[in-house]
Amino acid sequence: MDDIRQADRALVDAVLANRPGAFERLVREYQGLCWHIIQRMVRHPEDTRELCQDTFLRVHQCLHQYRHESALKSWIGRIAFTIALRHLQHKRIALVEPGGDDGESLVDSIGDGFDLEAACADEETARHLHEAIEALPPLQRTLLTLYYLEETSIPEIARITGMAAGTIKSHLFRSRLRLRDALETRTGVAA
């Protein structure tokens, strides 16, 4: 963890000192994270590109405010999440399904026994899984992407989204249940 913090500090210092190529290095390092967060939320490539540019513009403008209290990845992820969230609010797109509970849940550490990796074992199942993920509301798609694709920890997702860890776990739990049900329905096999 100290190595990551030191690397973050060195990169931020280089960007703030206007060293040649430093900001480009920062963009290269975090553009995948930014793209994953925004694309999973807005699902329109043109909007995603524009919002990613907005994110890095904001990062460049506000980098002097970064206090190294969290990982740079979390700080940039939070900016990307906030920009995508505002975009969805402006377009009046719901983040979660109506009637969905986004408060704390009793599902804090209870697993549902659903293994996403095992569910993706064959190509057809992977295609069905991808379709089921795309059918999820923006927030749940984003949380799944951060947790499974970006391998971001729950505490780090909490810093990125500003949500409580229990709320994130609850969303992940409900998302996995929906995915399992969708796979069972489409493939006719219990996941």
C-alpha cells in the first residue's frame, strides 16, 4: 500500500510541477477506470467519451486539492462517478429500479452462493451474463464493474461513490440474485 501511495504522490507532484508527459501518464493510468465507471452508468459511447474528458479536465483543475488521504484511484473514480451521476440526473435517468432499497441492508457479509466467474465458464453463458448485466440499473452495473472487473474493494468503492459499505454490499447482493435468476431463466440451468 505504501508503494501505491508513494507512486500516487510522485505522479501528482510531477503533474503539479508541469513535468512533460506527467498528465498524459496520469490519464493513461486511470482512463480505464474512468471509462468503466462512466460507460456502465451512461451506456452511450459519445456521452462516455465526453464525460471522461470532463473528468480529466476536472482532475487537472482540482489536482492541487488532492490531499493523499485516499488512493489517487479512489479520488479520480469519485470524480468520474460524480460527473456520470450528474449527467444521469440531468437526463432524469433513474439510478436504481423504482422500489429498490438503497439503504442499509441485513446482507452485510452474507454470500448468496452465486459465483460470477463460474457462471462465465462458457461462451454462451458469458453472453447471457453480459446481457443480464446490461439490463441492470446504472448504479448496480457500475458497482458490479468496480467490484468484479476493476477488483476494487468495498471500502474503496465507498470512497468512490460516497455510499455506505452496507449499501454497496446490498446492491451487489441484489445484483447477483438478479443475474443468477436471469441466467437460470435463459439457460434453463440452475447457476
